[in-house]
Amino acid sequence: MFFVGAHQEYLKAAVGGTSRTSDRHAPLPSTVHECRWTRRQQAVMHSAMHEPLLAAEVSEPGSRPGPGGPVIGIIGSGDFSRSLATRLVANGFRVAVGSRAPGRVASAAFPAGAELCSQGEAVQRADRLLFVAVYPEHYHSLLGLSQQLQGKVLVDVSNASSLSRPEQSNAERLAQLFPQSSVVKGFNVLSAWALQAGAHDGNRQVPICSDEADSKAAVLQLARRLGYSPVDAGGLCAARDVEEAPLVLFPSWGRPVLLTFLLFLFFYGYNFLRHILLPFLDQGENNFYQLPLVTVNETLPAVAIVTLALVYLPGLVAAVFQLARGTKYKRFPGWLDCWLCARKQLGLLSFLCAGLHAVYSMCLTLRSAAGYTLLNTAYQQVKTGVENSWVEQLVWRSDLYLSCGILGLGILAVLAVTSLPSVGNALNWKEFTFVQSGLGYAALTLSVMHTLSSSAGTLPSSLRPTVTTLPGCTCWPSSCPAPCLVGPVFLALPCLMFRLAKIREGLGVHTHTPPKPSGARGSWGRLGAMGRAARGVFSLCESVNSTSSVL
């Protein structure tokens, strides 16, 4: 509103008016020259009102391209070609689409700014850039255009047909067929639907690689103008990895998901054996109705707490390796390296199991079996004449059990949110380490308290197996986080803390230690060292897990 009012004041001042209402009765210009000057100002301002305040540098989406815009050629008339032509025309480019049989292609499928013609005509009309949107098996059909393709930049958008790792990538084969042209690999990670929808819904990174720096820069600039985030992937030798990227199905999630599934099967089978099969064989109890809901609900917390412990355990193992070797310049074993790289996925799977456990627990009271159990308990209480069934110990246990579970799930939700790239990029390294390490240890502690409080009254009996029963599944999985909670306490000892800090600073036992600064170090110096040791207890937990983010 401020800008509208200011613009109105500017118009009134330009035509000789003011903003006061009393000026409506001001005298008219006294001379003809003043009248003509006032009319000329009004005409100028009237024409200025129809002009945009800011001139657009690029054409708006959906507008027709100007006659002087650059011409980009596309060889191929499939779905990808139509979507690419639509996106190029919307950004102010003229497009020439080349087809082997232009007469059999419906021209209405392409936007108005795209011209459908033969492949030779498309190559001639293209200024510099040419998108090769044909299958790699048809590259040889373009050999007749070798003379016309000299000096052109060919953008290969094909993907690998399988993960068999051939000797040459599709882009390298295209560069070998047309040595007089510059081949750039890019835009293959975008589908036809993503091109047509645009780059508005999410981050669309486009890896681009080529051996020609100028050609790569031109394609990078084109991708940036189309609204995507181009990534320089290096030379054309990296085209094989770029072509196989759309074929890989969650490459970093395979082992964590498999491990979580195996843990679920193990704990589910254990609960089935303890709560269903053995009571049926020993006492004839039919508890098979518990398989769909109750047994799953007893399995999920065990899986969640074990996977959460597996997130922090590799950080301690890495610290032990560095202390034993005395240096940080030796690589970790392969199994430990894979374990360290899978911590984010393990943390998210732990959060998934914890969330499902909360939902299953809320649904326990909705079962018909829960209503029957409540009625039977009330009948037994009336039959025995018990007026007050209040048990103080059970009340405290249930409240502590629920409180620790809710707090632990809430902290895990915070960790899951900070694992998002958009949220994690907004935090500095100190904040990210505090959230993922400090709050992660708090979530692990609350999870252990939640598990132990659920079986506090039955702890001795659950750990003591009999002929027909096994130890409870709610207690011994809680021993898995014990090394993660006790390990940082031992590493906080000054003899280990300072040694580990020097190793991670590159001052290990096998490296040269710089001389200490000159000067007397008496009792005050020792007190200062003790103070620094006390301040470093908490920082050590962060340094141990500096590469051990929970999620």
C-alpha cells in the first residue's frame, strides 16, 4: 500500500496536482502553453502506466520466443524430446526438432515455438547445441550427418541399459563416432515428466561431464537457465557412473534395510517361541491370535533400540582403532568403513521402528481381546471381593514407561528432521554435532529407561530361564546400548582424551610433535591443564562421534 500511495502522489505531482482535497478548486493554467505542457505530461504518464516497472531479462514461461533467440536442436521426437522442447520454448529458446520421418509425427504434440523437421534440417538450423535424444543403438544412423555435425556440441541424454559395466559408456561411443564434435553428458537423470513439470518441486541436480571445458560451460549455463542445479561431474570418463545413476535403487539403503529386517525376523521368532509356541506345548494355551499385533509390537522396540545402538557403536570402535594405531592416517577396515557410512540409514530405520511401536501400542486398546481381558479382570475382582486394586508400584512403572518413551520418540523425531539436507545445511558444524551427538545420546538413554521400566518388576524372573520358558525379550536387548553409554566415560579419562585429541590433530606417535612454548609451567599451569581436561569431558563425546551422526 505504501508503494501504491507513493505512485499516486508521483502521478499527481507530475500532472500538476497535489494530494490535498482542498486543491481541487485550484485555478486552471493561465496560458495555453501551460495547458499543452500539462496534457503532454498526462500523455507521458498514461503511456508509462502500461509499461512494466522492471524489465524482464528472460522471457516468462509460456511466452512465445522472440525471433532473435538462440536455436537449439533436438535429434529425436519421443516423449523426452517433447518435454525438453516444451521446457526450452518456455524459457525463450527456439527449438528445431529433427525426426527420421517428420510426416508421421503429430506436430500438435510439440509446443508452438518448436519446429518439426528432418534431422538434417535440425542440425543446420541449430546454432551450437544439439540434444541427441535417440537410443544408443541408433547412433550409427547419424553417421550421414558427420559433416554437418562438425563443431557442434552434442548433449547425450541416454541412460545405461543395465548395470553390467560395459567397456565404454554411451557418451564415449558417441564421441568416438563423431570426433569432430564436442560431446557432453547431461540431463539423463531427468525424466520426461520432470522436464515438463519444471524445477519447482524440489532440488533437481543435473550432473554434467565432458572433456571440453567450453562446451561443458555452455551446457552448465543452459541447465542453470532452465532452473536446475548443474553439477560438474568431471570428464567424459565419468559418464558411465552418470548413466547408471537412474538405474540404481537406493544404493546406500540395501545393507541397513537387510540388517533391520534380519533383526526383526530374529526377535519376532524369539517372541513367537517364548510367548506362543512354548506355552502351547507346555500348558495348551492358544495364544496364536497375538501374532498380527501383540508379537509385532513386542518385536519393534527391540529392533529400534538395537539399531539405535548400532549408530553410535562404530564411533567408539573407530576411536579404539585410532588409539591402538597411534595415528589417524591409516584407513579403517572395510567392514568398519561400511558401518560408518550406514549410520544415517540405521538411525532413520530406528526412528521408523520406534514410531511404528508407538502406533501399535495405541492400537492395543482397540482390539476385541483387550475388551474381553478388561471384563474378565473386572469379574475376577468382583468375585474375589477386592474393593481397591490400586498398586503404587505399577502406577509409577507405567507413568515412567510412557514418559521415557514419549520423550525418546520426540528426540528421535528432532534427529530425523535435522537429517534432511534443507535443515542440516542451515546448521553450523557445532549445532549439527550437538543435535546428532548430544541429543542422540539422550534419546539412547531414554530408550533404555523406557525398556527397563516396562519390565522392572519382572526383571529377575525374565532373566531366569526355566524348562518351558526363555529369558524375556525386553531386557537383554537393552544391554546392546551399554558399550555406547559407558565407552565415552572411559574415553573421557585424561590419559585417553589428550592422546586421542593429539591423534585427531595429526600429532600421533608416528608424527613429529612441535616443541612446547618456552616458559615456566608451575602449579598454575597444572591447574589450567586440569580445567581444560574438565571442560573437554563433554567435548570428547562430540569428538568421538564427530563422524557418527545419528540420522
